[in-house]
Amino acid sequence: MAVPAADPNAPEFTRRHVNLADARLGAVALAASDDFFADKSRMLNPEPAVFIPGKYDQNGKWMDGWESRRKRVAGHDWCIVRLARPGRVHGIDLDTSHFTGNYPPAASIEACYLRSGDPDPHTAWKPLLPVANLGGNSHHYFPVADETPCTHLRVNLYPDGGLARLRVYATPQFDGKAEADGLVDLASALNGAQIVAANNEHFGPASRLLLPGRGLNMGDGWETRRRREPGNDWCIVALALPGSIEAIEIDTAHFKGNYPDRCSLQGAAVAAGTPQSLVTQAMFWPLLLPEQKLQMDHQHHFRGEILPHGTITHVRFNIHPDGGVSRLRLRGKPA
């Protein structure tokens, strides 16, 4: 979900927020003016774009992204995307990886908010990202200051070309729906939970802990490097909503020779603070879940082990001493 490890210079918003243009989460490319060379849906693939030498289809070179044909008339190409959830956008990545002589020289993005349905010819669009210059085979990161939530985006390419990936990093709106047992996953990225900080993300970003479903493979989770000094690894999660936790799931799916030996959780209600100050505060938060032994490739469920607590807004997830975890679920009742 987060930015591929191959781009260490990505801005902070790519690590803190969920990509709502991820097809795996439910984003859909609804319509495009043209996708002759490469289907519009490919630009919503959460995996890094690839280049396969010698691969062609009936229309020409196969490319991993959305690519329109060379425009021979006035105007520009566009694609309408329904986001996985309504949300407030913090930043965008327009990724032209592997598009060199066929990337668009410029692009812009417009947005709309619809309570139901999809855009039609009468939909009013508002600017989200003004026209910006693009280069070939590069990530283009743009912070977004507009706080208005949106449900759909219209990506405009000037005049044509190929876009490998569209990534829209945002805070989703919570839809208010509880699960069958009346609990809400307060650590779900799709409900608005975020990673505040992590001490190490060498093999996989902590933000993957908050994704829906089980991990697809060992690369689909949070994994730290091998610890060679005393202590333990940790990450701090800002819950989607303040609440109390009644059920915890820690899933080590696909982690076999590298799962943590033990884990624990601390929690607190935080009135204010920066990510840096929260790192210091979190060392002294009360225990929410005492140390628990973990198994490889296993879903661990805890209820009776959870210590009494009031309303909390943040948790610190500790893994002892290091390793990989696929998913973290903190299900409870919003305050």
C-alpha cells in the first residue's frame, strides 16, 4: 500500500496515509477517453509497475499502466476513477515508471463528492491538482492542501500518453458501519487509522498492518531488519476513532522463519502531540496487552488477555525482538 522500497525519497504522506486509488481496496477506473495501448485499470494496481521486454499485444507494446494512443486532434485524454472510500486527499503520486518516449508532458486532477452513484455529464468537478509538468520514468509527488473530501477523481493527461500508476494518499471517511458482533476495527486503514511512527521498516512498511484481508505473501506486511542489539521493534498507530478495545488479532501470515517471538500492546488517550513527541510519550503508556507468545504463519486472537482500560486514541505495537507481522486488528467500540 505504501510506496515501494525502491523509492526511499518518497515524502511522508506516502507512509502515513492509505492509497485510496488501490484496486485491491476497491478503487475502480470507470471510464477513459482512450486506453488503446494499455487498459486504464492497470494504473490502479498497488504493485510497482514492471517492464517486460519483448511483450506485445494486438495493439502494440504491452505497458504496465494506462496509455492512450497518439492524439491527432485537439483536446486531451482523461480517466475517471472511483476511490475505494470517500476521503480527504493529502498527497498524490503520478508515476510514469517505464514510460520514456510516451509519457504525458503534463497532467492535472479534478475531484467531486457524490453521496451515491458515479459521475455523469452534469457532474460539477473542482480542481484538486493544477496542471503540473511530468517527466518520464519517474515518481511525481504532489502534496494536496484541499481539505474537502472526494469520492471520484478525473485524471487529465495533456495531451496524451502513459501513466504507470495513480496513487492517492488520503484519510478515509468512516462509514459508521460495525461488524456483525457490533465491533469496529479501530486499526483499519479504510476506517481512518494511520501509522504515526515506526522504529524500523527495512523489509516492509508498517502501514501494511492496517490493510483489509490477509496478507498475500511475505512481502505484504510489516517486517523489520534483524535486530543485533538489545531492545525490541515497535510502531505507533493512531486509531480511526477514540474507543475501547475488546478483541485483538495479530496475524503472522506467511512469516515463518522471521516472525516475532512475542508481542505486546500499549495504549493511551492522547490529547495532542507531534509524531516525534508521541514516540517519547509511547514508551510510558499503560499496557493494553501483556507480552504474548507468537507462532509462525498464524492468526492469533486475544480477548480475555486484554487489560482493563478506558478510551484510547493511540496504541504502541511492540514486537520482541524483531521480525514480520502481516496484519493487526483492534476491534472495539467507538467512544
